[in-house]
Amino acid sequence: MAILEFTNVSKDYITEGQSVPALHEVTLNVEAGQFVALVGRSGCGKSTLLNLAGAMDFPTSGQVRVGGAVTSTLDDAGLTRLRRTKVGFIFQSFQLLNTLSVVENVELPLLLAGVGGAAEKALECLRLAGMEGYARRMPYQLSGGQMQRVGIARALVHEPVVLLADEPTGNLDTVTGDGILELLRGIAAGGGTAVVMATHSLEAAALTDRTVRLRDGRIAADSGH
Ligand SMILES: Nc1ncnc2c1ncn2[C@@H]1O[C@H](COP(=O)(O)OP(=O)(O)O)[C@@H](O)[C@H]1O
Ligand SMILES: [Mg+2]
């Protein structure tokens, strides 16, 4: 079953009265267990696609379906629920809260959602990300690669159906980035979660099951390896 479905999705941004086209008639299905690289030059629409997939923004026309729900038909409560249960986001700049410890950062999504057993689940995800020994550290005591592992643990803690990663290795050296890619690959291979990753790196794209290439907001190629 498709976990993420884009059907004829177009997105135009309106800024200062001007309409900026970002995506044009994108149709795309992503299945559970897939690891998808989203590639294409800067400005081709990768981040826009991920934001629509995460229900952070909505299409101008067409439909985005995440875990069966059409994002543009949900009310605020439904959207909050979708974001807190179905979607995990990983950022290039990690986005950890500096005043919280590692384990507190990972617990936070569960605390916000009012889900019990947060500490235990956070430790389990830190273990999966190879960071179990760092739970009590503060983010500033970590390397970039370690921060991204914590970011991944946080994105996984509520067991999302889709993990969305926007240039997750963009701030890391190649060796560290490769470790992060292997981790993401393992998460997708686990079968329950699809991983969709925007990347500039062709090496990163070579490690995925599928590469979707965007050009000027359209899908120019879509291939498995
Ligand atoms: N919030 C926004 N407001 C106006 N234009 C935007 C906004 N976000 C992105 N764009 C424009 O949409 C297009 C696609 O951008 P983006 O999705 O960020 O591409 P990518 O992530 O591939 O670099 C670009 O032309 C960009 O300038
Ligand atoms: Mg981008």
C-alpha cells in the first residue's frame, strides 16, 4: 500500500502579488519500506515536495495523501494528529533544542502528543540510532554526525509511516554522512517506514532504492537501482 501519494500536485507560492510555480502536476506513490532519493538542482522543488508530504503546507491543486489521509481536507486537530503520529522530519541543521538533553530532545514529540512511556521509547530510539551512551549529554557536547543521529531518533520516536529528510547529510563530511545514510537505509529496510530524502549528493542517491529527479517542479525521471 502507498504510504505517501501525490496525485497531480501543483504548488505555486504567492509572494508580493507574484505567483512562483514550485511544483507542477507531480504524481508519485511511495510504498512502506522504500528509501527514495529526491534529487535535482537547487530550486527544483525538493523542499516544497517534502513540506507538502509532511502536511506543513498544502497543494495549490491536486491531492497529497499521507497514511490514507488527504492533507488538505483535515481540520487543525486532524493536521496536528497527522504530524504527531504519521510523519517524522529530519533537517540539514539538526534542529535540536540546546537547552534540553539528548534524551529530552527525543522525548519531546511524545510529551507534546501526550503519549506515555516517553523516556523508555526515547532510549530505544537512541539505541537504534547508535546513541544510547549519550542520553544525558547536551547537544553542544556532540559532533554534527551525533546531532543528526539524535535528530533521527527524535523523528522516529512516534513510529511515523514516513520519514522526510531534507539534505540530512548537507552539513556533514562524507564519512559521517555515509553513516547517516546507512542508518536511514536500515530504517527503511525495517519495512514499516518509508524514507524520502532530498539530497544534492549523487553518492547518497546511489544508496537508495529509488531516485526521483525533479526539474523545474516536474518529475524528470523516476528510477529504481
Ligand atoms: N516560501 C516560499 N515563498 C516563495 N517562493 C518559494 C518559497 N519556498 C520555495 N520557493 C520557490 O519555489 C521554488 C522551489 O523551491 P524549493 O522547493 O525550496 O527547491 P529546492 O529544495 O529543490 O532547492 C524555488 O523557485 C523557490 O524560490
Ligand atoms: Mg531545499
